[in-house]
Amino acid sequence: MAVACVYCDFHAHKSQSATGVLATLLKQLVAGVGSTQGEIKEAFERGQGKLDGRKLRLTEIHTMLIKFVTSLQRAFICIDALDEFPTKHRPELWDSLQHISRECPNIRLFATGRPHIREEVKKYFPGYPDLSPIRSTKQDVREYVAMRLKKDPEPDAMDPELEADILRIIPDKISGAYVKYCRSESKVIS
């Protein structure tokens, strides 16, 4: 069994692609099992310029992922903050996940994103997804913001009034609703 996850970061949207996400997941799955199959190791070395310098193509990553995942009893893939993945590349990622999911019945997909991602999940995985809202409370957000403020590298730049305003306003403004998608036989994987 192996687990892999990737976080989609809005600030890295120019460098994120379906190929990059799937390559990251493949590397983690292989590392999690602790054995690097020769074909996979050689492909990644080639992609890093050690052999012919050509980057891996999406179809090559699909093939390797499917071959590797089908050799496992179970594999879990988590894609966090999918709504932050570049919109223009999302269909390619969805198509890839669809393909891999069809070929690997032992894979479980888990994705998080803001509520609008729900319609995309339904479009690409009709009949499969278990969708559950996950909501943070204002108190959750307040505690997180307070923790981040305590880690401020310039604590003297913050006056008590500004800190109180931040702790009052941000929890009210942040939408804490996220959606998760799981492919499972009978229940949501939490």
C-alpha cells in the first residue's frame, strides 16, 4: 500500500501542470513502497537530464503510474486545494485522473477544494464521487491566524489594536467550505 499527496498552490500556478502533479505523485508512491522499479528510475533520470535530457511526457507518466499502482494492493492519492490548480490545465488533470482511476480499481482518490470544484468532480466522475462538505469554524480560523501572528518575524511591528482587528475580521471573511471527493466502494474515506 502507498500514499501520495500534492498541494496545489495558487502562487505556483505558472509552474503547475498535470504532468508535474502526476510525476510528483508517482515519485511519492514509489518512494513510499521503498523500491524503485528500474524503468521508473531510468525515466526520472532521463527527465532530469542524466540520459537524453527529454522531460517525461504525460502519457509516459500515465503508463508508469498505472503499472506501479496495479502492482499494489491499494494506493491513495490526495490532491489538496484543487481549486488553486490552474483552470486552463485542470481538464488535462481531470482526464488523467479519470484514465488512471479506470485502469486501477485499487486506487482511491481524495481531493479538496472550494465548493465550486464540486461541479467539475461531478462532470469528470459521474456516479462515483462521495462529496462531503468540510467546514472550518470561525474559531478554527481564529486559532490558525493567532498561531501565525505569534510566528511573525517582526512582532514589534504589530500593535494590539491591529492584532485584535485581524483576529476579529479575518475569521468573518474567510470561506471555510471545502469539498472532498473520494472514490471508494461503499463509504467516504476521511
